Amino acid sequence: MPKSRPVLLRVVGLTAAVLCVAATTLTPSPALAANEPVSTLFATNAVPTVPAFNDASAAEVGVRFKSAVNGTVTGLRFYQGPGNTGTHSGSLWTSSGTQLATLTFGDSSGTGWRMANFTTPVPVIAGMTYVASYLAPNGHYAADPNFFTAPLTNGPLTAPATNNGVFRYGGSGFPTSSYSATNYWVDPLFVAGGAQSSTFSLFADGDTPTTANWDDSTSNELGLKFSSDVSGVVTALRFYKGSNNTGTHTGSMWTSEGRLLATATFSGETGAGWQTVTFTPPVAITADTTYVASYHTSTGFYSVNLNGFAGTGLDSGPLHVPAAGGAYHVGAGFPGSRSNHNYWVDIVFKPNQVPSPETSPSTPSPTTPAVVPAPPATTSAPSPTAAANGVAGGDALPITGTNVGIIAGCGLLLAGIGTVLFVAYRRRNSVRFTA
């Protein structure tokens, strides 16, 4: 009979171990445990030095980032510390503040990484800067000052050092302020590849002008200034034609100083609507550089939205028109005169494809304590101890607040079973210990 005791111990111990393993796999992160390789800026188990900053003000906090390859952002995550309560909403933005998608995180009063997915993954373009943020309605957000003193790269994702992280006090909105390179521990969930738009334009095919035939019969060169967040080529130029805008039209691409880069004559025009001409070869343009696209009409009666660019420009994907970005010249030639008017000139832009880089993690090591933006009390933060050099792709189970409780419970379960069995065994066999 005593020989069966070791067998019982093994069976019970093995059963407890299996239960613990099963328990810890009940609540993995759905975003990081998926089959698709998800990349993040921070390691799955990274934690902030300051998980809850002493600031109860509502704030939208985030991070600026870009990817070296095309792909999609499937969701967001943020680190929740004590006191960071309430309903948290997350957003993905372009660098200029266009909101691309929103989500709501599940309610939780614990601590650790909180994750949520967008209803539809958001396509992102290689080399283009985006902002991932969330609203902390009761403050107490994670904040490590002097974190982004150098660019942070993990896999295809990079958080630049310039004006990063970002915040906005008040309700939900685009965060533009930055202070002391603070890391607010917001992270995009990025999947490389996927369907991408091959070309971009400023206007959709269904867009139409307020005035299709402006009452001006003089010869004019009409256009706009634009820039792109990424390098690529302009494959074509187009303009919206009113029925009275007859004659031969030519399209041109210029540098901002007036150097002609390409010109082409429109052919096969329709009576009205969008007209397109292709540049052969395409015109290469450089990221963050201003160019001018224009067309020449010899008969006038051009399309226009008066004050269409007054006070605000136009953003469409990686393309941007600045405020007062209209351009014109009486007669043919470089349209160097600025205008608030939109003359309905457009381009067809194709971004360059950027090869996938090797993983090159970089972990900032701040040495100077600082305070986060406008807090009620200052706080110092040592160098972050959570190195962001892990490849986040579902390869490890993140130990979140939920998982920690399960693991601790398993430990107590095993300890309790061991104690009960030991006492029973000692009484059964009259085990005595002597000094």
C-alpha cells in the first residue's frame, strides 16, 4: 500500500501542472497570439519605469511612428497603470491629423498591456509617418521622460526622435504637443504586406468643382503646390474640365523654384470632366519637397472653388497641399503666383517600394531626469529598464495583469496540494525528523 503513494503524488502533481498550463493559455492577447506575424515598437513583456504618472487630467497621449514596408495596422495597445481608469478609446492618425480609424478598449481596472483591434485593418504606406494614440479619461497614464532621445527601431517599425511622444489635454483629439521626449507607452499592432493602393491622387474621380466654367476667357497656367510624405514618381497629371474650356491643353511638373521637370499634351479629351495625361518617363519626386503641378488653357473658362485653399490645405494619403496652395500665371509659363483658390489640378502618384530591413533595435538610455508635460507635480524617471528589442509577433505570451493573477494562483495551488499531501503522508507513515 505505501508503494502507491509516490504514484498518487505524481498523478496529482501532474494534474495541477496541466491545469495551470491550461489556465495561463486561456487569456492570451488576441492581437499578438494570432497566426499572422504582428510587429510592435516594444517587446511584448516590456514595462514602463513610471506606469502611472501623478496627473488626473484627461489626456490623449500617443507615439509617432513609421514602417519601412507597406502593411496594415490591425489595432493598438497601451500600458495601463494604477488609476488609469474609465473608458479608453484609441485612434490612428496621419501625421497631419486626419483620423484613419478608432477603437474602444475593453473595460479593465487592472494593470498591464491593454489591446484592441480595429474593425478593419488600416493600410499604411512605407516611409509615411503616422500617430497612434489613446485617451486616458482620468489621467495617470504611463510616462517615461527622455525615452525618445534617439530613434527607436524594432523590426520594420521606427519611432523617430523628433517631437515624440505626443499629447493633448482635454477630450479625445489629435495629439500634437511634445515634451521631454516622453514615452507614453502606446504601440501599433502592425502586419507587413497586404493589399495596398498602388497610386494616390489628391481628388477622387467623383469630386467636382463648385464652378466648372469661371467667366474668364484669357490664357492662363493654373495649378497647385504639393508635397509627399514618401518618395516616388508622378505618373500622370489631370485637371477638371468645364464644357467651355476648349482648345489644346498641356500639363507640366515644376520644382518650387520654377524649373520645368516634365510637360505633356492632353489627347482624346472628353467634353467635360476629369482629363488625364501620362508622363513618359514618370517624374521622380523626393519626400517632404514642394513641387508644382499645372496645366495651360488658351481659352480660359477654367474650373475653380473660390478660397478652396484659404486657411487650410488638403491632405490625401501621403499627398499634401498647403494653405494658399493654389498657383497661377497669366499666359503660359511657371505659375509662381500664390492663390487661395482651388483650380482643380491633380496628380497620379506612385510611392517607391522600400525593401524590408533587418531588425535593428535601438534602446534610448536617458540620463537626465525631467518632467512630463505640464503636470501638477514634477517627477523624475531613470533610464527605462524595458529594452524594446524583442520581436513582437505572438512568439511569447505577454504577462498582463490577467495572466499574472492566473500564474500566481497556480503557484498557490501547487503549494497547497504539496502541503496537504505531505501532512497526509507523514501521518500515514509516522514520519519523524530528528536533529
